[in-house]
Amino acid sequence: MRSYEILPGVKVTNDRCLILDDGPTVVLGDLHLGYESALEEEGMYIPRMNTESIRDAMNNILSRYEPKRVVLLGDIKHDFKRSKREAREEVRRITDLLMEAAEVIVVKGNHDNFLQNILSEIGLMAADHIDMGGFRMEHGHVDSGVRPVIIGHEHPSIRIPGEMSGGMKIHCFVHQKEDGVIVLPPFSPFSAGNDLILDGKCIMAPALSGSDYPEADIYGVSEVGIMKLGKLKDVADISF
């Protein structure tokens, strides 16, 4: 199952994006472009795969869903500092790709210091939040208090224990329906997940920590499709 409708006209997908039928509109967040070059400044060298994998995934999404608009829900860049040429080019490559196919709307995340310097070159403006399709959309590091809300920032993941192994860790969507909170997984496949447990101190996003998060529905993202895992409070009872 590639997608699952969690509300009328709202689908979560194993493409790490949320789809609103209005448009349609693709919503995704936490690209963290420039991740490898930021690590290199700290003396850590890894293959440069993040941007290429994101570019391939974006092409698949544009082809599969043919969106009218794409909302980037913050943390487009990884480095908090002013971006060097290479990181700026990575942001331009992705935004240029999207702008050839759809309207692009950018929401600013906590990593996006100096992002506007890059966006100004291509005529885009980063907003603190937008209201669309009956939802407030914001990155999630700050809670506007408006509901229902769609956020990123959390990098939610679930660690599922295994009887014969150490288990598995997967990124996930989180939906607290009663409180009107939807949390997206990071779009970057290299982003570390923040394991959700029944301890509000471990939850980063104020909108999620302030909700009845044990009752949130969890949808795991896997190569074979969306995994409907049930309530967060019950995930500990699942094993592979």
C-alpha cells in the first residue's frame, strides 16, 4: 500500500510526503540539503548521496502525483550558518527542479538561517507558516497554537523490537486526530530519527508534546509501503 487516507482528501505515502487532494498539493519537510558538506567542516567525510537521492525521489513524486504545488515545510538546508557555494547550489538544484513542474511554497525551519539569501535569487520568499486546505502548515520548532496543523521538525521514528534480532527502526508519520496534529517524517533518508516513546521530554515539537500523543496513530514508512502500526501507546507490543 503506497498511500493511506488518514482524513478525507489527506493521504500519507511511503514517498515520505503528504498529499492533499486540493491541487493536488505535495507537502514534505526536512530535506537538510548540504548535510555532507556541513559534516566535512567538522572533519567527517561521507559519500555525497543526500542531494542526489532527494532529487531522484522528487522526480518520482512529480511524475507519480503530478502536483499543482509543492510545500517545503522547513529545514531545507542543514547548516545553520551562511551557506557556502556548494550548499547554495544544492538548494538551487532542488528548487529549480520543483519550480519547473509546480508552484513552490517554502516554510522556514530552525535550520534555515540565511535561506532567504538563496531563495531571493530565484524569486521565492520563505514564510513562517501558511494556511492551506484548512490546515496551518509550519515547521514545528515553534507552535503557533493553530489547529489543525501539519508540521515537520520532529523526525519521528519508531523502534520495533524483534524476537530474533535487535528489531528495526523506521521513520513514520504521526497523526493525533483529536488534537489536530499531523507530523511528517524527514524527507532526507539520511536524517536520524527521533524515537517516539511515552515520555514527553523526548518529543521535540511543542505541538506534538502538548497533545495526547500516546493516542496518536503511527504510520511507518517502508520500501514495501505504508505500515499502519496503530496507536503510539501500543507500538511497544508489536514485534517482528
